Amino acid sequence: MKCCYECGTPLVEKYLEKEGMVPYCPKCQQFRFPIFNTAVSMEVLSPDKTRILLIQQYGKKRNILVAGYVNRGESAEQAVAREVKEEIGLTVHDITFNESQFFEPSNTLMLNFSCVADSEDLSGVTDEVDHAEWYERSETPQAIAQNSLAQQFLLAFLNRKA
């Protein structure tokens, strides 16, 4: 962040006790901490936990995890449940945080979760998703988009839960 998000004045570095050097707006006389988006991605597990749901979106023929942005006022766990319901039409439970990673291209802190779906019925998939399919756990490393953040999250999840 190079300029103040309130007034547009170029920020300068100023020492703040217990924080160190922090961007500061000399016009507003306020410290300006980083602003970024927050999103969730999730390994949606079948009710028996043997399969993982992968989706395709935005006209791309590559499998990814269900994901979406956290809305103002909701928790990350609420966002997980909402996004799966909105995109896939499924209700989930046992929502568990796995790990996080900052994704520079979209200035987004990605929070990865796993959750268990109430069914494998994909008849509720909305037009936000081009294709959705359940994969056996062992098939997912080859099926997920290679060299993607989704792949990193999936492999970390599989390695932890093995």
C-alpha cells in the first residue's frame, strides 16, 4: 500500500511502539495497516469421507476446490457453509481449519478448510460452477489443477489426514 486509502496521500514509514515501522498518513495523521481480501477454499468430503469434490469454473477446464470470499460480518466457517450451499447446493458440517496462505495475484489471504457434505447429490449445482464431480481421495492429486494454490492445499490436507 503506497497511498492512504482515505485521502490518497502518499504514505511514509513511521515507528509505532510494539509494531515497528508502519505506513503512516501525514495528512490524516493515522497509521494505515495493510488491507487485503479474505477468502476460503475447502476440501468438501463425501458423507463417508472417502471422496473429495472438485469443480470447474469460469470456462476453464481445470479442477479446483470450492472457494469464495468471506463477506463482511461473517466468520470464515460461515463463509465455508454459505459458499458450498450457494455453489453446490449442499449443506456441510464438521468444518475444520487446515491452513492459510497469502495469494499475491488477488491480494487475498486464503483460508483452507475441510468439511463434510450431507450428501453426494450434485443436482443443486448452480450456474456459478461449470462442472462438479466427486473423486476418490487417491485420484485427486492427479485430477486437481497442477501448480495451483488449490493443489497445494489439497496435498497438504491429504498428507495430514493420511
